Amino acid sequence: MASNEATKKADAARGPKRGTAPVAPQRPTPPARPAPKRVGPVEFLGEVRDEARKVTWPTRKETTVTTIMVFIMVVVASLFFVAVDQVMRFGVGLILGIGA
């Protein structure tokens, strides 16, 4: 800690103290975005409806096939985790001597 002006000048000439991180240069602030235009509820619902019309909705067949695939993957994942659980139960039983 500097006690007088001469010491302050000497400290400033030496540079930053050991162990201090260099100060990162400040980045320029991005320009402010204009505030979004506020719309009423009726206009908002109209825009939602227009956007919903642009969506490519899946066909009934695509939805059915996807649903079946999800159910199949759930069954496969369940069987996998049951098998892993049983192997781990057996292994822990052997290690702890609880098994048969």
C-alpha cells in the first residue's frame, strides 16, 4: 500500500502486482435494438393462425408409425435396464457375500 505520492508513482511504474490478472479490454456495446412492435390480442391470434397454416403437419400414417416406434424403443430400453440391473444385483451380491 502506497503511503505517499512518490511511492504511488513508483508502484505505477513497476506495472501490475504479481498474481493479479490482466484487465480484459472492454468490448464495445452493441447498438440497442428497437423495441418490438406491440400488437393487440386479436392481431396476435391472427398471426398465430397464419403461422400454424405454414406448418407441415404429419400424416396419420406418419404419426402412427412414429408412435409405434416410440413404444418399441421404450420396451427395448426397459429390457436393457432390467438386464443391467440384474447383472449389477448379482455382482454386488457376490462382492458382499449376500448371494447364494
